[in-house]
Amino acid sequence: MNHMPPESTIGVALPQTSAHGWLRRVIRVLAVGCASLLILPYLLTPLYRVVNPVSTLMLWRRAEGARVEQVVTPIDLLGPILPRSVIAAEDARFCSHHGIDFGELRLALKAEAAGNGQPRGASSITQQLAKNLFLWPGRSYVRKALELPLALWIDFVIPKRRQLEIYLNIAQWGPNGEFGAEAGARRAFGKSAAALSPAEAALLAAALPNPIRRDPRRPSPALRRLAAIYAARAASTAEIDRCVQAAR
């Protein structure tokens, strides 16, 4: 004799099964979405050898309706002074490392572990490029964990000269939505980047870590001292010119 389960049992079991299936589908969709977001930067990077990209910050500002000023300029038209000054200021071993300056990274980790005052900056230009193109500003271990392999991939896929060209065109260079060297130079000095003097180029390079608070148009004494150091480094480093010209 067949015994059918009570109607109340059937009524409870079916919604639970349906709820579990719905939850599994949501988890699968989220997993696929996260994997796609992680893979997308690696797929886009080869395109940036020839396509001019924008930064995540530029996209965010445009989505908010905020001002974005950018004049994309080939590196040959920026002149040699500013690229040389930026390398001297931001990443002295840019021409020799493979996306990450592991020596600087070790020193930064030691300083942070020892609690020696302000965190030491150790991001290479390639790491900053990875952050600007695909990640978000601010300090976090999650962002750094995503940034490091991206920097290695960018350096593997994109020549140094093109890396520098992209960085100079997407870095934030002013407090009111100025992005790229050309927009930064026009705001600060009312001239094109190619017409900058060594002192002006060094001031722009010194402002890069914090263009909101560091204003090359009205530089503080501390910013002037920093710019003088970078100008001296840039003037004495012929290797930078050889690297940038050779890595096409």
C-alpha cells in the first residue's frame, strides 16, 4: 500500500529546495563575475600597446559628472625633460626592473614592520600604471596583492617607452580634474609640456604623489626643495634617455 507524505511536508520541502537552488545560482553568477573582473585587465593590457586608455579615476569622475581635462600627447611631443624628471622622481630604476622594484619593496616592508613614521613609497611607475588603469586609489593589502602581478604582466606585454607614455597621459596632475602631463603643464605654467624648463618639469614631477595638496603653480618651500633634488637627478642621468629611446 502506497503512503503519500502529508501535504504539510511537501509544502515545506519544495520552497527549501527552491531557495537552495536560487542561492547556488546567485553564488555561481557572483563567482563568474568576480573571475571576469580579475581576468579583464590581463585581456585589455595588450590592446594598450596601441590604444590610448583612460584611468579608473577618470571614468569615475565622468560617471559623477565631474570635470575631466586631458590632452593625449605622444611622448615624442612631450619633450625629453618631463619624462626624464618623472623617472628621476618616481622610479629611478624604471629602466632596469621588470615592473616591480623588489629592492625598494623590501625596504618599504621593513620600514612598515618597524613602524618608522610615514609609510615609505615603493611603487614603481609600472605599479602605478596598473593601479591607475585597473584598480582604485588608497592603501590596502588587497589592492597591492592585485597590483603586483598586474605590474609584472604590464611590463611583459608593453615596452617601457609605451608604459611611460601611457602613465604621463593618465596620471592625475591637478586638483580639478587635470589628467596627463599636457593638462598639468597648461594649468601650472600656462604652456605645453614640451616647453617646460627643467625646474618646471621637476616641480610637476614632485607634485605627482599628491596633486591635490602639492601645487606646482604655487609651490611650498618643501616642494621647491624636493623639485631641486629631482632636477639634479634628471640632469645627471643619461641612462634614462637611452632607455626611453631604445624601448620602443
